[in-house]
Amino acid sequence: MHIHILGICGTFMGGIAAIAKSLGHTVTGSDLNVYPPMSTQLEELGIKLMQGYDVSQLDPAPDMVVIGNAMSRGNPCVEYVLDKGLPYTSGPEWLKHNLLQNSWVLAVAGTHGKTTTASMLAWILEYAGLKPGFLIGGIVQNFGLSARVGETPFFVIEADEYDTAFFDKRSKFVHYLPRTLILNNLEFDHADIFEDLNAIKKQFHHLMRTLPSSGKVIWPQQDNALQAVVKQGCWSESETLGADWDYQLIKADGSEFTVLLNDQSQGTVKWQAFGEHNVKNAIMAIAAARHVGIAIPHSIAGLGEFISPKRRMELKADIANIKVYDDFAHHPTAITTTLAGLRAKVGDEKIIAILEPRSNTMKMGVHQHTLLASLVDANDVYLFEPDNLAWSLSEQAKQAEMVCLSNINEIIEQVVASAQPQQHILIMSNGGFNGLHDKLITALQHKFIQ
């Protein structure tokens, strides 16, 4: 079958493309921005890519058009598909019918930590020899991939609450048919598609309704929003972090901790990751792995070899003992926990935070009153103010005595001018940040390595 994917270069749709190719389909696709690394990965798989949405790419007509959720009415290819009556579907729906229907799906949902937790879970299953399939919103460094079919019925998926497609406004995750479900946390986000927290709770409960009675949901007992979701109805087994599972930090930065089940020690995790939020993610992954029969000591051993996915506190460079990290944090809670984890790791050493408020929710100003407080663990803060913010970041930054600039080169100049050994530079953005990461590293190398 010939499958053509509109919006193929996003992480999720690129994963769909890789899976479709592995299942023996002929796959082509297009996107507005076709560029590495996703374009390189797809082309290496033998997938033909086209720049833009000229309707000539749909002649001759493919057997199925898979339409990404970034596509909207008015797009030339979308209009052509509808006018000509071509068969079409969404990425989540295609995945459901072509792979997930016959799989034991382990889904990871929540506002924060989905990519990291799903990566941990996939790696634990791999370490146990189960050779799972997975589709995750980031490059899992233990595999070097974001998606694969796998060799057993087990399939790990990052279950995103964002909408499915222009013709299906339900959350993506309602299509995934999980048997094992992790709910990491639940806060208000995605203000561009959700009116309020209750609207997101409704979608999470739609997901709960798809879980079979023989399935299991794992969630943190102290999360009030998830408590409300579960109280709406739960027809499956339930385990919680806080009642059934818990942990005890051995090192304050979370790099070593004891796993507790029913108040009994199950062993100690010693790993490369850090931050108490990642400890919680790990406990959830261990609990989910146990549901498919993996012994807790085996999961603990696997986590000892776990490498965090790209862009999740990824150490990009160490120049003259100045460490540069890249992190995807873009919500005040994620920013707070990321910085708290780094502070616990580095003690009193200086942390320089650089933030781009890039998410639609951030641009709309939904988090403007909590954003700056989330940066309290940084010694110096540099904020980038883009042209399309609906609120004044610079005014708030002035009151908080933080630096706010609208030019990334000026940010780089100021950071490099003050940078000294034994400092940590944390860059936070859910996008490319106009190449700031590499430009900053180059400037630091020029100053300190000549």
C-alpha cells in the first residue's frame, strides 16, 4: 500500500512513517520545513520527501493519506484530498488499526515527563529481552531512534493529549488502546486547544474509559487533578505512587535512590539521570514494567544503564568546566523541577538559565504570573522575548531583575562575557531557539579554547 503523510517531519508523524515503512508499505510525505535531522532519518529509510504542499504530490493518488494534526483547512493538499474524495485518516487512528489493535500497549500520559518516562519504560523492556516496539516524542538515546515496530506484542507509546487532527478534535491518546497506563501528572497546558483544566480532565477520563478491566493504571496519589479524573470512574486495577509505591533518596540530587513497594525496599537505583522528578518517573516505569512481568530488580538494573533522551537535561558540551545543558522545559512546573534537579546536583555552583517562551500557551500569557518564580533556583536568568508574545515579558523581567532581550546574539555575548569555570548553563526551549545552543557553544570554545 502507498501511504502519503502530510506533515511528515514532526517527531510523531516521522515515527508513523518509520513504522509504516517497517510494516512493508511504500511511504512518501511532505512538510513545510523538510530539514535534518528528521529528513535525513526518513530518507535513509527510503522515504521520498517533498517540500511544501503542492497538490501534484497526490497525483497519482496514494492508497491512503495520513494527515498530521498541524494540517488545517485551507491547506492545498487537505482541500484536494477532500474535493477528490481520497481516503484519509489521522496518524493516531492509522497506528491504532495497523499496529496497536493487536499489541499490549504501555502508554505514558501526563503534562510533564512523558518522553523521559516512556524512554525509561521502553529501555527496561529491552533490557529484559522483550524487544518492544515504541513511538516516543524524542530520540531515545539507548536506541538512537524515536520509533520502531519491535519483535513482540509489547508497544510503548508517549500518549499525548494534544488534538488528533483537524477532523478529530479528541486527544491523540484516545486511539491508543492501552493495557498498561501511566498518568504522570495533570496541569493546565495547551491553552490554544483547551479552554481550562476541566476540558483536559475530560479527555484524560476518555482515555481511562478505554482501559480494560484487566489493565492497570499507575498514577501519583497526591496529584489532585488526577484524583478527580480517577474519581469519575476507574474500571481497571490501580496502583499509586504514594500508597503502593514510594522511594527514598540516598543522594539529594536523585542520582541514587531506594525503590519501595508496600514500604519494603526492592533495591537501589544508581544511574546517570538526576532530579527528584526523574525519580518519580522511574518509579512509574518500574511499576508499569512489573505489570508485564518484569521483576523489580531487573528494572532497577536496567535503569542503571539508562541514558536520558535527547533534549531532556542533555549535556551538550563541557568547555573549560563550563557545562551546557539542553532541556525541553517550557511550562513553569517543568522549569521548576528541572532547575531544582540541577541545583541539587551542583550545590552552590552558579547556574545560568536561558529561556525561550515558545509554546502556544506561553505566548498567550497563560503562565506569565508563574513563569519568573519558576526560575528561582538559577543565579542568573536570560529571557528571550520574541515578537509574537501577547504580553510583555520585559516588563515582568525588569521587576524581577532578570535580563530580557529580543536578540539571541546579545544573549550569547552577555552569557559568554560572564561565564567562568565551574558554572552551568541551562538552555530551555521546546524549539530550535534560532540555533542558540550551537552558537553559544562555539562562542565559549572561542573564548576558552584557543
